[in-house]
Amino acid sequence: MKIPQQATLLRIFIGESDRFDGVALHEAIVLKAREMHLAGATVLRGPMGYGLSSRLHTAKILRLSEDLPLVIEIVDSEDNINRFLPELETMMSSGLVTLEKVQVLKYGDTVTTPG
């Protein structure tokens, strides 16, 4: 799989407790991205954050949250990301979705055969 040098970063901000069809939303999003052959997806778990409600979510020992912030990042061509967005729309009831242009410097490694 090849990503163009000029690509798009899709960043999705959700909560750890968000669900879609009985499955963790972050898992559903990553599986849908994989099903649609997007280049890759990474889920990042944040130790602290807040969103629209201004409710603080934190991993501090005295206030252990079961709804920590998650960020899902997907980088691919603009066309592939745009093809994915309607699917994402059906999965999310709340959250923040951003897009930005990125320059891909490297994707994967060149495999060489010893010999």
C-alpha cells in the first residue's frame, strides 16, 4: 500500500466509554478503517482531558476515570479519507473530528533480501 506524499490526517476525539452497536467505538472505527483498506489507524489514550461538557476525565489515582479521552489518527490520501467520512458519521453520536493536510515523509520500510 502506498500513501501519497501529500496526504490527509483524520483525527477523531472520543471517550473510552463511547460505543457503537455494543462494541467500543474506537474498536469499531479501527475495524471499519481496516475493512475499507485505509493505510492504518492508531488509537492514543490520554491521561487527562475534557470536551464540550467541560467534565474532566483523568487517570489520577484519586479520581480514576473509566472514560479517558481517546484520539484515533488515520493518515491516507484525501480521497480515501473522504470515502471513510460518511461511514464515520453513522458511527459517532458525539465527539470531535478534524482534518488536516500532512506531508508523508516515510511509510513503512524497504524490505531487502539477505544475500
